[in-house]
Amino acid sequence: MTNDELWKLTLSGIEAELSHANFATWFAQTAIMEQTSGKIVIGTPSAFVKEWLENKYMKLVLKYLRTHAPEVRSLEFSILSQGALTPSKAQLPKPHEEQMDMRELYVDKDTNLNPRYTFETFVVGRFNEIAHAAALAVTEKPGVAYNPLYIYGGVGLGKTHLLQSIGNRIRALFPAKRVYYVSTDRFANDIMFAIRTPSEKDAIKEKYRSFDLLILDDVQFIANRTASQEEMFHIFNAMSEANKQIVFSSDRPPKSIINLDDRLRSRFEGGMMADVVEPDYETRLAILQAKAIVKEEYRPAADVLEYTASVIQTNIRELEGALNTIVANSKIRRRPLSIEEVKDILSKNTKPRRSLSAQHIIKSVAQFYDVPERYLFEKTRRKEVVRPRQVAMFLLREDFSGSYPYIGQKFGGRDHTTAIHAYLKISGDMKKDERLREEIKTIRSHLYDDEKS
Ligand code: ADP
Ligand code: MG
């Protein structure tokens, strides 16, 4: 494999894990410059990019280099003068051109909307049809139909895409309306800044109240941020009194957000709530087919798409990633790939679940329930600790195949019967308790999502 071929394959994997803007910003002008006895030197356009890649993306780059070139041991970044980079850049065939047109990268500064996310490119299936219908209803009668709209579900299932589509559609239908999309994290930081800087406080309140449509993505991150919750509640009241629309997304229903002010919780629940779940096989295939069309002559054969839809069962982001990898490989070989080749490529890119560590599971459970990890190991029988501890034991058994004595030992030297009891309790409760099922689903979606990085 030549340097360029190897780099193209590597980039197709990295691309699937990053936002398009990030990908283009940090990887657009990079190339493999040298490859000698397990060491690879990557050329970058500036010291800034070099440093950023070293600090943030070293692991990711190595991971994808190694899937295609297992012999790679170490990695170095270097800065190249413009002249040096141009020739190899020009040779780089453009596997990503359809993703990298300007539309992808452009985010409107006033609204934070990306024009890529529209209803036109959103595939609807059983798994998301209620959320989709509710979103459409909001665009027809903003502030009236469903206010607030609260969309929830696991990672990579299209929440951001749907929320942004609402924003883009309303902008098109009602140009005078002021639309604003913001991640909840950034919203909370804005509020914190205002609280610390009294001269700014009113300005920020005014800013948020002035929008006709406010879209807050990933609202679960408001957990524990008391001051932001308070302010969100006031903004919310002011907006809904004025018939202005608010749309939320979250990875879980309001009742599962820990440490959430009750007033806010009942507000979240007071409009329309709709979930998105994992797509079934037919829908996965439809999504792949829709996304394959724009690949034009590199569009994979029908049986390849069917195979991919049957093995990638997690979420839509992963489906897109698999498709990009297949297309990039097919471009390099200048021919369609056989099923056997696709099997081979995809099996290299999907990690077996068992590679999870026990520590990883415990950390995710503690984070989800917002209890300090060490509480899980202590003897306390406090209700808010007992349940998370049992869930952690359950996941260690189910997803990590830990033996009962091992699990008991892990949790502060408990007896193996404690572990058995926890396992049976949770699996029994899951049958009748939908909330618990959802909680465990969410924890798993975090586990298997994080695992990639
Ligand atoms: P979430 O916010 O739920 O984590 P995203 O909205 O970021 O998920 O979706 C992940 C990727 O999958 C995005 O590239 C998005 O465009 C794509 N996607 C998600 N749902 C759909 C869908 N129903 N139709 C087409 N593409 C989708
Ligand atoms: Mg999202």
C-alpha cells in the first residue's frame, strides 16, 4: 500500500468519528510523508494543527492507521512548508469530496444551524416516525403545536439532525423568526458567565428571550447545574408565555435526569415527548441505500448494502462510517468490492464487545447515576447507591462475562451471593420496569460509544 492509499483509508475511519467541521479543520491538509520500520511521519500545514493533532487526535490516528497497517508502532507529526505539501495533496484522490463541499462545513453564525441537516435528507422509519411527525408539526405551527418538544434516545440516532432540521425549515418558512440552536453545555456556560459578570446578566437573559425558536441539544447536561436550571426555568416561562417555541433533545427521558429541579422536569414533560430507538434491519438498509446514492459510481452493490445493514446494528452514525469506509476502499481499488472483501473490512473496524474493561463499566454507571465511584464499593445501603451498584454488577455479568465471585470481590469484597442477588434483581426488575430498561440502554449506548475513542 502506498502512503497515500494508507492515509486515505485511515482518514475514512477518522472522518466517521468526528464532526465534519472538525475533520476538515484538522485533517484537510495532512498527508503521510514517511513510513519506516513501524514509524509514520504525518505532515501538517502549521504548528497549530501539528500541536492540536498531537494533543487531541494521536490515539485516534494510531487506531485507524493500525487497522490498515498493523505494523505501525509510533507516530510523529511534522510541519511542512506549503510547497512541500502541495504535491502530495494534489495526488490525494478525493475520497471525501462529497462530504467536504462547503455546505458541510458552513455553520450559520447567527443561528448555529448547519444547512446539511434537513428533513430532505432525514430517513423516516418506525424507529423515529413519531419524533419526525412531532418535529414537522412544530415547523408548521411553531409555539403552538407542541411546546416544548422533547426528543430523546441513544447516541447516533439522529436527534441533532432532527433538531437542526426544525431550525432550518422554520428559517425557510418564516424568515422573520429568530432561530437559535445551542448545545446545553454552551448554554450553561453562557449563563455561568452572566452570573459571574453582573453587567452581562441582563444582556444574556434578553438574548435568550428574544428568540422565537430556541433549540437546546443534549439537555441531560443540565443535571447538577443548579444556577443554569434556575435561569433556564425563567427563560422557558418567558418564552412559553409569549408562544415561542422550545425544542430539547436528550439521551434520556426527563424522569431519568438526575438532580433536575422538579419545576423544570415537569416543564420538560409538559409538552410533547417522543423517543427515537435503534432502527430495525429494513430501516438500516433504507438509510444505507439513501446515503449510497450520492456515492455515484462508487455506490456499493445491493448485496453489500444488505450485508452492512445486517451487521452494523448500533446506530446511524456507525452505518455512515461503514459506508464511507467501503466507498473509500472501492475508490482505491477502482472497482466494486465483493461481499467477502466488505466482510473483511468491516470485521477489522468493529470491536468485539468483550474488550470493555470492568473499570469502564463502573465508571459509566457512576457517571450515569451521578454517584461518586467509590460509593459503589463501600458498604452503604443508601437507596441512591444500592441501585447503581446492582446495575454495575448486572452489567459486569452481562456485558463483561464476569464470574460472580469476581464481581463480589470487585465490589468491596462482597460474597458471590450478593452478586447473584444483584444480577437476578436487575434482570427481574427489567422485565417490568421500563424506566430501568431505558436507563440500562442509555448506559450501554455510552459504553459502546466511548469505546471507540
Ligand atoms: P444524535 O444527535 O442522536 O447523536 P446525529 O443527529 O448526530 O445523532 O446523527 C448521527 C449521524 O447520522 C448524522 O450524520 C446524521 O446526519 C445521520 N442520521 C441520523 N439519523 C438519520 C436519519 N433518520 N436519516 C438520515 N441520516 C441520519
Ligand atoms: Mg446529537
